[in-house]
Amino acid sequence: MYSSPMVFHRLKRTSLSIWGWGGLGVVLFLITFGPFAIFYLAFYILCFAGGCFAVTLLFGKTNSEKYLEKCEHSFLPATQSGIPKTLEEMKQESRQIKIDRRLTGASIIDEPLQQVIQFALRDYIQYWYYTLSDEESFLLEIRQTVQNALVQFSTRSKEVDWQPYFTTRLVDDFATHLRVFRKAQERMTEKDDQKQLKDEPEELVESFFEAEVEMERKICRDLVCTSPRDEEGFLRDLCEVLLYLLLPPGDFHNKNMRYFVREILAKGILLPLINQLSDPDYINQYVIWMIHDSSCNYEAFMNILKLSDKVGELEAVKDKAMEELQFLRSLDTAGDDINVIKNQINSLLFVKKVCDTRIQRLQSGKEVDALKLVANFGKLCIIPLEHILVHNIALQFFMDYMQQKGGQADLFFWLTVEGYRVTAQQQLEVLQNWQKDGKKQTNQTKGLLKAAALGVYEQYLSEKASPQVQVDESLVERLAEKLNKEDPTPEIFDDIQRKVYDMMLRDERFYPSFRQHPLYVRMLAELDMLKEPSFRGSDDGDGESFNGSPTGSINLSLDDLSSASSDESMQLHAFISDTGVCNDHGKTYALYAITVFRKNPDGSEDTWKTYRRYSDFHDFHMRLTGQFENLTSILKLPGKKTFNNMDKDFLEKRKKDLNAYIQFLLNPEMMKACPPLAVYLCDFLENKAYNKGKGDFARKMDTFVNPLRNSMRNVSNAVKAIPDSLAEGMTKVSDNMGKMSEKLGQDLKQSMFKVPPLIQKSDIDPEHCRVSAQLDDNVDDNIPLRVMLLLMDEVFDLKERNQWLRRNIKNLLQQLIRATYGDTINRKIVDHVDLMTSPEQVADHVKHFRDAFWPNGILAETPPRRDKAIRMRTRVAAKTNLLGIMPDELKHIIGADTTRKGILRVFKMFQHNQLNRRLVYVFIEGFLETMFPQYKFPELFIKLHSRSKRMEKYSQKLKTSQVLSLQKR
């Protein structure tokens, strides 16, 4: 009884405790979380219970499926179907891909070509294909397709004779492109006279393609060159045609494969290549690289700055000069270095001044014609008439002037007589040789000479002559009497020719007025005699020589040498002991060390060294030949050389020749025969800076006139033939001598008109057709040389010269080319083409292409566009190099100003991206037409370019003109 109430009491206390604590927890919970917390708690509990139920259900389902699968496989085993089994076996089988790596038959080409294919597949296909599939068969098929195309291409290229393309078609395409550019420039000049152009580059491109339509007549490439969208479409169409020709039918009709290969060729290879080849900055860099062996010519650099019409070029050069000035001024130097730095600073300051002056003129719009400026305010050099008549360039301007003044008959008579004299002298020399050999041709030769002399008389002096040369009638009668009674001699016209020369020299209408005419100023510009003295220089140098003597040498005065030379017991010996190459402000020249020994009357000997340049020898030679005329025929100075004049072998040979020259003058017999010669020799050998006795003008005149002193002998080249044998020689003489005066008269009269010397194939203006259209197929001459001469004709615009002088220039150019390359110039051109197409050269080109697109096997990134200032300086450097490598002989033949203009025209042509693209596409078209002559590629290109609106307008214009011409008939 006692335990029960106690237990009950304890339980009651426990239950009250639980309810109390529970109630307290509930109250605290409600106070803390709010009255709605109980609903949230119930919701959470419900979600937990639902989740447990879902997990239990999914777990049970999974176990049930596994159990049922085990039961199915245990009681109902299934057999695999054929397709899954085949796929499984293909996965397990390791397939070996075999590729025939032969492409061209030359392993030296195949190896780099295979690398190009591998790199192209890797960078243009594999990088995205492997994200879709691991299957190699598709890549194999693409590679095989590309290789099949290359094999067909290689096979076809071996069957083609590439010599006509490289020697004729390629040069013709370039010359025609240059002709179109020149016509565009002429149109721009006409437009500029009428109005101020706002955007010159765009206007030039417009004019260029308008001129192209007029010249090509059936095609215009403006859309391909100016529209990126049309260009991509053109390349796609072109690549698809090539794939059709090169791929087997099965591969070509596989559209997926064909489209992949087409896109790779068009956008992955051809388009980037064309972009690079068309970039003017790339072309300028390539020009600099091509002629990097040539030292920078200071004269050419200053001329480029003075002729530049781009403010950007001048500012870029000026900024670079200022940068160099700051650097030089920051240097801490002393002693001899300070003089060198001062000279450099002065040079840079002068360059800066030239740039500032030129920029100011361009920005002010007060650009003046340099020729007019010199004519009005400058002091002009005086060139004697005798020099003008024997110099091709000077003669052209004097001939044009004489035609304007009505004195062409006098000049033509003088030239014809000069040609007659040369021919008569040569034929009489041949006659004398025949007489010595016992061969009788006297009467026939004299009869031919008499016929030629009568022809000259009838052409210019008889009453029937029109126009007639006006001279004293007594001289004409005396000449007529000689022609009737005496045998003709080379000097038969000398008296009248002298009178005509005196008349041209003294008559105020002719030579005296010519010196005041703008044509005279243009002549001086062509002769390069309008340059400032500070801009002189050549490969051999015109500046002062560096002279010095080593320790222990003896310095002698001119008076000592002169007085000593008068003493008979004094003996003077000298020889060139050493030769060196010096570089002064970028101009390279040879310096000759002359060791001089003098034995005095008292038995003592003096020795010293003096240093002379070739220009010093040249000036010394001019002084001697001018002072002692009897030395002119026996004293010969080694000639100048334009190409490789710093070559070691050439310098050694010149050293020997100059030594022989000195020894000839120091010969005791020569000194006795010409005592005053010792004074000039002592002056030349004195140990001091050589004081040139001839001025800059005199040395230039000698340089220009002497090499072409006998250029009038070329007149007879057009009317005489050199005998190949005695039998043929007399036949040719008889054929030509009788017609000599007639041909000379016709040639000189036709020089009044601007008639091209080549036969035209059609009535179309030659200026509106391709350059190769001027080739006469009936002329048996080597085509490559003729095409090269046509190219030079186009570059330097020689069509402005009259016909007779153009023929003379052409002959001199041929002589220059043959003097440089020998008589086998055509063979050398062909050999060079063979070398270009040899496996070794082709392999080098493929390697260069591979290394350019994939340097070190990695796809090259698109290089960032170079800074404008760098590009502008590159332009100046490229122009300087182009102008600097022009040989002096070329300037002497066609004129310095013409040479400059021609080179700058070619340079300007390459400074327009759209025009460069046109040239690249022309080369591609010519290449494909040569590669596949059996297919109608010309018609295909006409269709591909037919979307041009300019072509449509021109076609409509032609139709309209044809209709109008028919209506007039």
C-alpha cells in the first residue's frame, strides 16, 4: 500500500515535469519563430517523409530491374545482330593508313610539299573535325584528293614549255599593266588641270580601270580588285574549275570533299597569299631586300626627298633625323670622335632642312616647276654645239628645236653627211684590203659611193630638193662639178658641211636662241646638269681624295717638286702599292695608295705615299689630254664600270691598268719628248689633297660626251651591213650603198613625227592595245630581247622621242645589254628561265612558302599593320635603292631625268593595293592559260569578270558607236 502511492506520486511529478518543459519549449518556440512556425514545421516533416518514400521507391525499382535482367539473361540468352557485331569488330581492328607520298617525281620537291599538305589539313580541318569524330577515313580522303590534284598539276606542268611565258607573256603583262597606269596618270593630270581632286588615290583607281576597259576591250577586273565579296566568289569559281580539271570524276562529284578542298585553296591559301603580294608595304620591303647589297646612295636619297610629293614621307624622315640628332647630342665624346659626330650632326641638320622646305612647299600649294625656276633664275651650263651634235640626248632636243624654227633641213643635212663620211671611210678601208689581197672591186665600190653622194646632193642641195639647204651657190656648183668629174671621197661634202655648221652656230635663230629656250633647260635636266654641287657623287666618286702620309714620310711642296723636276738628274718613280674600299656617308669608292720615290741630285732619296681616287685619275687625264693634244691618241685611261665596280678582281685589274698608265707617263722617253709633263705629274703625285683642275661641269661633260663621242657612227648602222663573208659582203654593200642617202633622208624626215618604229598589226591605236601587239611576227629576231626592249620603252616612255632617235637609243640599249651579258643574251634569258623552273628552285619556292605560312611548323598569325612612320620611311628607302642602282650608262643613253621619272612611275604603280591585286590576277590568268592551252580559259575569264558595270557601259558604248558608223555609211 505504501509503495503504490509513492510510485503514483512520482509518476505524476514526472508527467507534470514533461508537460511543463514541453509547454515551455512550445512557448519559447512560438515566441522565437512566431505563431506560424508550427505550420512550417509540419510542412518540413511532411517533405522529409515524402523524400524518404521516393528514395525507397527508386531503390526498389532499380533492384527489381537488375533482378529481372539477370533472370532474362539466365533463362533467355540473345544472339547479337550483324550490324552491331560488324561495328564492334571494326572498332577492335586497328586500321593502317597507307599514303603514296610521291607527287611530282622529285623527292626534293615532294618532301616540303607533303609538309605543306599536312600543315594545311591540321590547321584548317583537323582542329574542328576531331571534335565531331575520331574517324580517320574522311581526312584520308581529303588528303588523297589534294594529292591527286597536285599529281595532275605536276604532270601537266612538265608538258608545258614555260620559256615563252616567262620571257614574253609575263613581261608583256607587266608592261601592259604599266601602260594602263601611265594612261591613268595622264587622265589624272588632265582632271587636275580642270579641278582640284579631293581623293587622289580613289580617282586614280577609277581612271586605271577605265583605261583597262579601253585597252582590254573584253574584260575589266575592277570588281575582283575592289570588292572583297566578289574577290572571294571569283577565287571559289576559279578553284572549282581547277578541281574539275585536276581531280578524277568520282572525287570531283563528291560535293562535301570538293567544297572542303575548294575553301581551303580559296580562302586558306590563295586569298592570304594574294593579300600579302598586293600589300605595298610588303613590296617595298621586298625591293629593299632584293637590292640590299647595294650601298645607300646619298645623291639618290637627297633627290628622293626633293622630289617627294608625300608629306607623310618627309615627316617620317624628319622625325627619324630628329631622333638621331638627340642621340648624337647626348653622347659624351672627345678627341677625334667629336669631329665625326659634328659631321653627322651637320648632315642630319641638312636633311631636316630639306624636309622642312619641301613640306612647307607642299602644304602651301606653291609647288613650282624646277625646270622653269632654273630657266628663270638659275645659271645654266653652256654645252658647245659640237657636243650637242654627237650626243643622242642633246641632239633630240636640238632637233626638236630646229624643227620648230624651220631649220631641220640644215641639221638633217649635217647628220646625213656625217653618216655618209663614216660609211664611205669604212667601205674604202674594205676596198683597200681587197686590193692588197688581189681582189678587184674598185669600180663597183666607187660607183656605189658616187651614187650615194649624188643621192645626198639631190636630197638637200639640188634645185629639186625640198626643203633645200641654203648655202653659197658657188660651193654647190663646185660640188656638182666634183661629183661629175672626180671619184667621190669621204671629204667631198666637208666645205658645205662646215658652212652649215657655222650657220647653225652663229645664226640667232638656231644655237644662240636654243640656249635661251625651255628645251635647253630640259636637255640639261636629262644630262643631269641642273643638280646642286652638294648633291654630286658616283660610284667612283667626285669628292676630294683623302691624303695622308705615314710616320717618317716627307712632306714636299709643289714648288720643291717643280723645281726638282726641272733638274735632269732627278729621277721620279711611282707605283700603286695597295687598293682599299672606303665608305663615306653611305657612298662606297675605291682608294689607291701610290708609293712615290724621288732620287735627288745629291744621291739622297725621298719617299712618300699619296692616296688617289679614280675620279682624280680621270681629272688628271682630262688635264693632260686638254693640254697636250698629241697624247690623246696614245694615252688611254682605264674605263669606268657600272656593275660590280667594287669587286675584288675588278679592283685588282684596274690597279694593274692604272699602274701601267703611271709607268707610261714616267717613262724617260716620254718625259724627254714632253718636258712640261713633269710638272703635271709632280702635282698629281704630291702628298696633298688633289686639286681637281677641271670643274664639276667639265668632268660631267667628259663623262657624257666621250663615251658617245662616236655615237654618230650609229647613223650608218641603219644603212650598212657588216660583211659576214667576202661574197655576202659585197652583195650587202651593193644593196645598201645605193639606198643610203634615201634611207637616211627618210629616217630623218620621219623623225618629225611621233611614229613608233615597229610595224603595227592593226589600225588600232597602239596606245590602246597590249604592248606585245607591237611585235612583228615576220621579223626574225630573238623575242625575249625585243620584249625586254619594249618593256624599257614603256617604263621610260620613249615613245615621246622621234623615230630616228628611238632607233638610235634602241641600238645603244642593245649594245649596253650585250656589253653586260655578251652576244648570247637570248640564251642567257632562256638559261635563267630553265634555272627558275628547275626542281631545286621549285623546291626552294615551296620551302619559302611553307616557312612563310608555317614558321617552325606553326600557323603564322596575321602580322599587325606596321606603324605609319615606319611604312613611310620604307617607301623612301625603296625609292632610294631603286634610283641608286640605275647604271650611269642608262642615264647617258636615255637621260637622267627620263630615268628618274621612269623609275618613280614604276614605284608609284606599286603603291596601290587594288592595282597590285589586278597585276597578281593577270599573272594568274596568264599562268593558267599557258598551263591549260587546250581549254578555253580566256573565254572563262571574260565570263567571270562580266559582272563589271564598266564592262557593260563600254560594251553599250561600242554598240552605239557601231550603229552611228553604220548610219553614216
